Amino acid sequence: MAAVATTITTATSDMAKAWKKIQGKIAQAIQFDNVEWDMFDEFFAPEGTPWSAREVTIPLDISKAGGVASIKEGGYEANPSNKNLEELTITLVHFNARFNISKLAKFGDEGSRNQVTRDLTLRGLQKIRALGEHWSDYIYGYSTARLARTSTNATQSSGTYTLDQGYDSTVTNAAYIADKFKEGDRVALIRSAALVTNAIGTITAVTAATPSIAVTWNGSVDSDANDLVVKANSMGNTDIDDTDYNRGLVGLLDMAKTASVHGLSSSSVPDWDIANGDTAGGRMTGLRLRQYHDEIADEGGGKATHVVTTRGVYRDLIDLERPAMRYSDPLGMELDGNVKMKGVKIVATKKVPPGYLFTFDKSALSRWNLLPKPDGSFAWSDGKEYIDQSGFVFAMDMPCATLIKNRKKLAYASGLTES
């Protein structure tokens, strides 16, 4: 007789309930860090300047006096003269980020005993990352908080909006512009310094290749080409004051290219301008950098401490300098050798606008924080209990400003070759 047929009992189906569900350690699947978040920690804070709800100003000694005479023997002496100080007006912006969590999550919180990673810790970590990226995006832009411009002319309550520019007309890289927006972010359209009717809405998709964002608005929106796109993540959801418009940082493009910075204009005070604005494009070279640094020294009385540029410009600078390198051991030369400048910190980061390079003396720049820089750590006691809902809300606040007190200690180049 034939043997009795046997079916192997499997662990994955027949006996699956005898096995535990196993989870490994949480894995970080993308890059969250932004060097800009920590870079400004190196810069000089205002010397104990308190904040006033009325006005905060910084006196500026910027005007050259002149008035020296060569006189004849027994002649009239020089006509007495002095120059008044100028004044900067400093405006704070208040960055605020929040998350909420249920009371049940608190009651069940036993840390690693029952969670892959502690829920409260994860939420705080995600929010501090978001705040760091928000800061890093705004540090290169303008105080208007403009992040993009749309070329879409349409009337619709939801639709897709092509973004043809970023911070300004020189920023056109699709992936770079798209990186400023996240699905779920709320945005607004601004035209002629006013909110377009009903134009506050939620991003439902971001397409980097175009670049474009799909938005569902509060109502029917008549968008025009050249409308500006700003964030609108507050709960106000009504008017222009509920958007980020005119609540951006004075970023590096603002410092480098805008005539009026901190309420003082280079049109009225010519020396309130940068050491060099090089828009010739092409390849960055050590000689060009040396020129910028000489002008920072000659015009601003400073010593360049930082070069901040894109990874592509930095790679091209390495490529340009390699043929001229001298080395004692050809077999020991590193394939990815870096370029260096004595006494200068070179920072290459994805957040710099494509084709740009900024160089400056850090003594001219400040980050002014009213509160300690947030670290994303929360305890349950930090939460505010909802009145009628079973949950808590946690807030992260960062009232801050960026300052430049000597624009002659800053230079930039744009349109640079990237590798």
C-alpha cells in the first residue's frame, strides 16, 4: 500500500499565532538634519538686547565724517563737522509648531515596554525636525516669506499650480523649489501685498519634476500668473495675517540683494551695502573668493570666516582646483579631496539656492532668540489639556530674528557652475 500522504504544518500560517510579532528598532529612512539649524549658533548674539513691544533699534556708526582741511599759516581752521548715527529697526518673527496627543496615549505610556519608540518622544522629534527645516528654508530667503511664485492662471476650488520661481527670479531649479513644500502644509496666494480671495488651502500633492503643488482651497480661487506662494499653517485660516507673509527671516538673499534691510536703505546710505555682488556666473575659483575676502576686509573691516554654498558649486571648485594640486605621494592622493581656505569654514549644503555662494564675517551676523533654542524634548507636564476633548496639545515656540549689522562683511556670487 502507498504511504499516507503527509502535509507539512507551517509556522507562517498553521501555527502563526504561536509566534510573537517582532519589530526591529525604528529606522530613519531619509535625511532630516539641516546644518543651518546649528550654524547660526556660532554667530554673535546681540549683546544682552532686551525685547520691547514698542520698538527695538540698533544705533549704527556707518557715515564717514571727512572735513579735514589743509590750512595756510595764520589762516582759518577747518569747518567743524560731525555725522549722525544711523539706526536699524529689528523685528522679531514668532515661529510656532504644535502637536496633540490623546489622554489614552498618556494613560497607556509605559515607554519601551509597549512602544517601538515612545510616542511623545517621536512626536517631539518630528516637530523639532520640522522647525529646523522651516528655519533653514527661511534663512536663505526674504522677510516677505515668499517661497515660490506660480505661473498658473485658473479659477478653481482645487487644482495643480506650477511653480516657476522660488525665492526670486534667479531661483528656478524644480527640485529645489518643490523641497520647500510638504504634503499637508497649508499655503496662501499673495498678489500685490494682499491675500487672493479664498486662497488659503492645503497641499495634497507635491511634484518635484514640474515643479508643482496640488492644493485644495477654502473656496473658489482665481489665481493669476506671478502670484506668490507663502505658508499659512496657523489655525486662523481667514486673512493675510493668518499667513506667513511678511513674517519671514531677513535671510541671506535679503541681506545681499535688498536695498532696505532692517529699515535702512542703501539708496540713502550708500555704505549700507555688501562688499561684492558677483552675478557673472561661471566657475568659482580661489582667486574670486580671495577678491571677495579682500573687499570684506577693505570695506567692512572684517575677516571672512565662512563660505556657504551648494554641494554642486563645492564639487566644481574641487574639480577646478585638482589639476593645480601639488602633492608628494601620488598614490596617497584621496579621490574626494576637499578644498580649504586658511581660517575659513567652508559649508556645502542642499539648502543654499542653486548656483549661489555666500561668504561673510560671522561677527556681522546674529540670531536673536527670546527663548532658549528648542530641543524637541517634552514631558507630559508640558502639555495643555483640551477643555472638551480628551487630549493634550504641546507647543514649541521660537521668537527670533536674524540681524546683519555690517553689510560690507558680506559678499555673494550667483549663477555659478555646478558639477
